[in-house]
Amino acid sequence: MAFWPTSYDRAWTLGGAVSRQGIGLHGGEVAEVRLQPSAQVGFHVSWLDNSDSPVTLGPHQVRDSQLCTTLELGDRHLGTVEHLLAALAGCGLTHVEIQVGGEEIPLLDGSALGWVEAIAEVGLTPAATPRADPLVLEHALVCHRGSSVITATPAERFNVVGVIDFPQAAIGHQMLAIELTPEGFTEQIAPARTFGFREQVDQLLAAGLIQGGALDNALVCDGDHWLNPPLRFADEPVRHKLLDLIGDLALVGFPQAQVLVYRGSHGLHNDLANALLAVCPVTVS
């Protein structure tokens, strides 16, 4: 059993370096990620093919992209960062350097479980510098995109509520609420895999997307059943939607708030991340 912090109140970095290779979901190319301890607060990206200084990640780097979160880092783009960032922040890490070879983070099995296992291999150790103070709300925030909505309301601890509603009978209406802790994240959220729909596969492939998608790294829904059961949870889709939310909010840190999202998307999550920064800037104590 790996050691996980009991809360998100302290500063942690990795106990050593660890790496993973795999296929990117959309580009279909092999990519490598090496996770390194860092003395600097935040998550920082550098590239394996040059010696440029690491770039600190934030929501201002997010660019509109279909079906994933893509960051613009100088003259480069880095796609599908959300599962890795969810694992780092969800496990309680606050100081990490991410060294990347490629233009997309490996999908692994479509969840954050492979990243959690990588983190567990080297463990966590107290960071040399303080963590950023949590974002503290004084009033509720609401962001809309069409019929989708996300809200953040003041709370003592970070907790999330996800609601999804799909016409496909295999998914239907699902809701999950959880007060997040590192242990709860690793057991209840991290194993949930990304999912898609059989009727959209040809269209997405023609658009140059999901080139690395396969039945061993994504659940595929076909109306009233799944093409590749069994599910890890009866409500695995809504858990994966919360995984994406956690990864996108990792760019600003977890707020002292309850975040509720209905029919979320990466763009909507980023709208909230920027709104949070606008009303409660990050500080380091």
C-alpha cells in the first residue's frame, strides 16, 4: 500500500525520478514522460530534446482543443495533459518537473491509474519550499457554456460533484459527489477510464483525432451496452469526468470550495480556473 498524504495541506515532491512511455490518444505517436522532484512550487514542463528552462504551468496556456486539454508552451504544444496533472495534484504533489519527449502525454490505459502507480514507485517526500496557499472564495462563481454549467461555492475543503446526462442507455444520468483526499482520489477517481461512442469513431478518425485510441485504452459505448466491458465502476463515466475536472483545476490548485459541474468540458473547466484566479490570486506562504 503506497503512502498518501491525508489531505492537501502540505507541500510534497517526488521521492525520485520515474518515467513512462506510451501512445498519445489523438496523435497516435509514442511519447515519453519523466517525472522529477522539484524545489520550485508548481508543475513545470521541460523537453527531453533540449536544455531550455522549465515552463511553469497555468490556465493561461490552455488552447481550445477537442476532447483534451492542450497547452501552448512557447513555440510548442503539449496535448492531453489532464490525466497526468490529475494524478500529480490528486496524489498531493505540489512540486514536480515534467520532462516530455513528444507532443502529447501518453494515454496509458485511459485513466490516471498508471501515473498513480508511477508516483507510488518513488513515493512522496516533503518539498524544500512552501506550497501555494489554497484559493479561498468569498462568494460563489458560475460559468456557462451552452447548457453546460460549473459552479464553485465556498467550503472548508475541496469537494467535487459531477453530473452527466447522456441519451445512450448504457450511461444515462449519473451523479457522484466526493470530498477529495489523496487516498480517495487514488481509489475512487484515478482508475476511471476515458470513454467514447461507437457512432463517433469514424468521424473523429477522419478529423485526425483519436489516432491512438483502442479498446485497451478507452471504453466504447454502443447505445445500450459497452463494446469492451467490464467497467471498473458502475458509474465509471461520471468518475472519469471528475478526473478530467481535477486535472484541469490542477493548473491553479484545488480551491477551498465545492465545485459542481453539469455536462462538463475542458473548456468549461478552464473558464472556472481563470475565474478562480481572477478573484483569489495564488500566493505562497
